[in-house]
Amino acid sequence: MDNLELSSPVWLTVKHLACPLSLVFAYLVILVTIAEVFSRLITNDPELTRKVVHIGSGNVILLAWWFNISTSVIVSAAIIAAAIALASYFTPILPSINSVGRKSLGTLFYAISIGILAACFWSYSPQYTAIGILVMAWGDGMAAIIGQRFGKHSYQVLKITKSWEGSLAMAIASFIVTNSILLLVQGNIWQTWLTSLIVAITATSLETFSKFGIDNLTVPLGSAMLCSYCIKVLSLS
């Protein structure tokens, strides 16, 4: 009986996922620990520590892709992350995530985006899930960091103030992320470069409408879906 239980599909699945999930969990623990340390050492710049979590957590999708973690596991993790983010919105569970002096549902939207993208693309086109998440992670993260430090030229969209320097950082980071993944998946063809440019411009435009953190939903979903659409359409050309 014991041998039969150890060879059951459920046990084999758990055994197969134990190592990759342990590594992912260890990575996240280290990331949050580093962010919490930063939040205590660099008290005058809470946005920096928040973006460390923002960028670093997005990179988990690369680990999930590498280990071929299933859609159900990613969606489940996204649901748990969304619950934690929602709780943290009302109670300061993780100060490094919500410590920029304003109420925002951005972290919640970020987790929701991961779940939706995994459900839509992960089983057959994981590159689009990765692109959507990493464009948000690196694009929005670099836009905030560069914009706050070097943003000398501002502009407004619907009473939302942005800097040209931050938007440029968003566009460059989005292009690099999209182009790198598409080069890896489909090679150095003109569709890769044109699609990367279109996604970068669109993601930057969506990021300007960041009130209440809604860009954490619109940027990853818009980037992934537009990228998928462009590749399909341009491949017919």
C-alpha cells in the first residue's frame, strides 16, 4: 500500500514540483528580506524599496518558465499573492510594498494580471505571459526610479504628472524585455523588432494612466495581448 501511495499521480506531482517551488519560494523570501532591509536603511526613499520588490517579483516568471511550472500552480500562486496584497492594503503586513504615502491597489492588480496572463497564454505561448509581466516589472520599475531621480521635464495627462525621462526609461526597458524574449523564441526577424517597438510605445502610453495603480493591470495585459496579436498579424505579411 505504501509503495502504491508513493507512486500515485498526486505524490509524483508533488515530488516533481517540490524542488522548483522551493527555489521560487526561497527567491521570494530573499527578495522581500532585502527589500525590508532597504526600507529600514534607506528611510528617505520608500519608492526604491517598493520597486525592488516590484521588479524582483516579476522575474519569478522566468524561473517558472525554466522549471515548466504548470498553469494551475501559477494561477493559484497569483490568487494567494492577490489575497496578501489586498490584506496589505488595509494592514501594513509588508511595509516595503505599501510605503509610498498613498493608497494604491497596484500590487493587487499586479497579482491579478499574473493570474490572467497565465490562464490565457501559459500552456501554449508562455512567452506572452513573460512579456506582459516583465514589461510591467522592468518598464514601470525603471520609469519610477529614473523619473524620480532624473525627471526634470514633466508633462501631464488627465491631471497625472509624468516625466519625459521616466517615460523614456519605460519605453527602453519595455523594448529590451520584449525584444529579448521574442529573439529567444522566434529569432532575429523583422517581426520581432517591429512588434517590440509597438509594444514598447503602447506600454509606455498605458503607463501614463497610472491612477490608483491601474497600470499594473492595463500594462501587462495590454502588452501581452498586443504582442500576441502583432506576431500573428505580421507573420502573415
